[in-house]
Amino acid sequence: MTAAGEFVDATLQRESSWERAEAERARLGGTLAFYGASVGAVRGTVRDAGRRYPALDHDDITALSSELWALPVFERRLAAVVLLQTHVRMLRASDLTRIEGFLREARLPALVDPLAVDVVRPLVAGLTGAARGRAQVVLDRWAADPSDSLRRAAGLLAAAD
């Protein structure tokens, strides 16, 4: 695990409570584990990681998002979403492949919705020319995909048009 990944994971675990973990598990369901860190703690942890590791470039950000997403823990995955939200201007059309993988595994609206609305929408809106056209082909494919999460993301994106 990278130093930034270790920092985020350790901080989220320090910010956790078993009561909140149980409440979130009951509210959200699904098959993920929960640390019990608040959304504010997740956002603050990502902000603090950015301050601690200010030289992270595109490749570092996308690799860190994958590293955080790799374990099936809600707060880690939410931290990956917040990281991408924070650095959405760095993202490229080719990052839609990684995000598609996240969406396929997300299965919870609490992860799907911010990925679609706060990451994919501004990412695609910032694309031009051929890159925008390729991204639209991907989004059209999502709308017909068997994955409920991809169809939900496509629906959220289409609703904004």
C-alpha cells in the first residue's frame, strides 16, 4: 500500500465508531464492510491527504483511487469517490474505464450517484472533439448494460441533459 493509501485507511479507522458502522450497515445494506467514519471524516481525510501529499499527479490520483477501492469497505470506496471529485479536472476520457469498474462494483446508490453526478458528468462536460464522442459511446453503452449500477449512472447522466 502506498503512503497516501495507508494514511487514508488509518485515518478513517481512527475516525470510526462501531455504532455508526452498525447504523450505516442497517441503512445502506449491501455486502460491504463499514468502518463507521462519518462522511465529514471521509471528506476531511481526503483533504488532509491532499495537503500531506501535494505532489500527486494524474497517475497517482487514479492509482490511489483504485487502491482505496480495492478493499470492500464503504468508507474507503467513498474516499476514492471524494478523491476523484476533488481532482476531476485531472481526469481524462480514458479514466472512464476505471470508473466503469467502480460503478459495476458499487451497487449502492450512495456510491453510484456521486460517481455519476460529481465525477463522470463534469469529466464528460470537460471533453471536446473526438474524446467527447468516445465518452458518449461509453455512456450510451452503460444505458443498455445488464449492470443495474451502470444503468442507474447512465440514467442520472441522461436526466441532466
